[in-house]
Amino acid sequence: MTRYEQSKELYAKFGVDTEQAIERLSQIAVSVHCWQGDDVIGFDGSESLSGGIQTTGNYPGRARTPEELFADLTRAFALMPGKKRINIHACYALLGEDKGKIDRDGYEYKHFAPWVKWAKDNGLEGVDFNPTFFGHPNMKNGLSLSSPDEETRKFWVRHGKACLKIAAQMGKEMGSPCAVNIWIPDGYKDIPADRLGPRQRLIKSLDEMLEGYDKEWVIPAVESKVFGIGVESYTVGSNEFYQNYAATRGMCCLLDTGHYHPTEVVSDKIPAMLAFYDKLQLHVSRPVRWDSDHVVIVDDELKELSKEIIRNNADKKVMIALDYFDASINRLCAFVLGVRSMHKALLCALLQPYEEMKKAQDENDLTKVLYMHERVKFLPFTDVWEEYLRRQGLSEDWWESVEQFKNEVIAKRG
Ligand code: RNT
Ligand code: ZN
């Protein structure tokens, strides 16, 4: 008997079917953010990151061109298990001869067609898209959709509209609806004199932007935030603001695991949202003391968050995207490690005996709930995980690929 076969029997004693777990895991798509590969700079002219978000570290080898980013992503994706999507930002437009001639409000599908081609060539399930409301001179005083300057506000509404149109075509081309996430950095460093006005303008902008979007091929979401660097006192797109906006507009929210007070956890927000919404989008990140966007690892919160998806049968309702950017380590490793961690946590969640535990909770046998939590914690998870990888031609030892990337690619990038 192989180790996997032995473990399969052991899990069966707890009422857990490892074959079912592997099968279910292989159906869950994870949307991988392209921006870990180049420190969130993009190709449309920005030289630095702004808007309350920051990459820190100066590890060499950042992808500087579309060719480099596509090549790095191809290497990274080959090491990732499961169903994958690619998540891109509007600033990753391939403008070609339109460079310098058009601005973000003039972007079209053709500027992103190479991304769709790459996604198809690499067997991806879909492409997700984001308007980019940062790293641009029209972010007047750090404001976009909530700007009191009508010209500025309208420019960003046009950008959003253009992106929704592009997204519809991406969805159609891939045969899988495109998730469009709306995040703006708008806010103030110090105590504002008006907290309502910017929010009213944001409602107006969002309504204008979202008017008539393609409901079949686009799934838009709004992403809230508690604060950003340099935007400490007031964030226009706060949690309450967007939850109410989404609820009244029949759309969905996106919860980023780094966007709440450090004592709040997204794992508990998931079931609260599922009680009211039939779709929810996630940005899985790892905040260390602040929204630091560290590479996702299998920590307790990631395991808890995964349990909320699995035990509520929300595999298709909760759309998982990753959002982190670490410039201090090998970026190929960062990409692959984060994706594998997400899958590991999901598999962990799939190997839990929920029925028995839920029953114990409802019977107020909370001693048993605690006992069971600890009892299953160290069951031979790795045997199932390695079997999952093996079936996809992958293994847990992929360090060599990290070294190869360093020697073959990074070393040659000055
Ligand atoms: C910023 C948000 C946002 C960005 C990406 C690049 O705090 O999390 O989602 O990280 O869109
Ligand atoms: Zn995010």
C-alpha cells in the first residue's frame, strides 16, 4: 500500500473521502495576479507605485517588458496546480503604436488581446480585469472617482467604462465571465472637512460607470479598505460604504484580507456575506501589521477562510483571487508559493469532518467540537497533497526551478 492509500483509509475513518476532496479541489479556480511579476508598475508609462500601496524590497529581476512578464508567468504557471485564471490591471495594456496617443480612457480590447491569447495558450479558465485608478497623472491630489474636479472625475468614469467593455470581450473570448474589481485609493491623510461629499460623488461615478455593463460576461465588485499609506485618516471607499453600495445595486463586494483592522478577520466575514449575497470576491493577501501584501502562506487565517468556502459549499460563489506583491524575494517563488499555499489551505479544509462537528455544535457538545478540531489537525495531509500534485505531474520539491529562474533569467536582467 502506498502512503496515499494508507492515508485514504485513515481519513475514511473520519468520514472524509480523499478522492472527492482531490476532485473538488481540482475544480476550484484561483485567479493569479500578474502584478507580483513587476512590482505593480505595468506597461503604460508609470514609473512608480502610488495610491497608498507600496512594494518594498529590491530583489533583482523585475519583469520590465511584456515579453519578460509573459515569459516569467509561463514559467510560474507551469509550477502551479489546479485551475487557474490570470488577473490583470488596465496598466498592463499593450499599447503598441497607440503609446503616447491615447490615455486610459481610450483603451480598447485590442490592447489586451495578447493577454487573452496567452491565457488560452496556457490552458487557463479565464481572464480577470481591473481598471487602474493609480500610478497616473490624472490622480489629482490622490483622488479619482470621488474627485471634486469634474474633469478628473469624468476621466476616471470613462476609464472605468472602457474597462468594463474590454472585460465583456475578455469574458466572451474565454467563455468564462470576467471578474472586474473596482478599487480606488481615494482618501485623505488628515482629518477631512467633508466625509459625505466624496462618498456622494463616488456613488455618482460608480452609477455612471456601471450603467449598461454586460451582465452576462462581467462580474463587477467593489473593494473597500480601511486605510492606506499617506491616506491614514479617511478612505472614501470604506467597508460600510461599499457593502451598502453593492447591496443596493445588486452587485458583489470584494474582501481583501489586508483591508481591515488587524483584529478583524475575513474568514468570519465570508459567512456573513454569504447570508445575503450569492457572489463574493476575495483578494487573498497576507497583511503583516498593515496591508503589507506579503506572499500568502498557510497560516491559521488562510485555513479558516478556506473552511468557510468549503463547508458552506461556496466553491462557485466565492471567487478567489490573490493579491500580494513582494519585491524582496525571487518573484517566481513568490508567485508559486502563494498559489500553492492557497491550494493547500483549501485541501486542508476539504479534509475535515464537518458533518460530525456541526452536529456536535448544534447539540451544544462544544467539548467535542474543540476535541475534533485538534484531533484532525495533524492527520497525514501531506500524503493527500502530494498525491494531488503527482496527478498533475507536479511535486512538492520545486526549489530547483527557483534556482533555475535565478540563474537563467534574473542573472541576465541587469
Ligand atoms: C490595494 C488593493 C488593490 C491592489 C491591486 C493592485 O490596497 O488591494 O486590490 O492591491 O488592485
Ligand atoms: Zn486587493
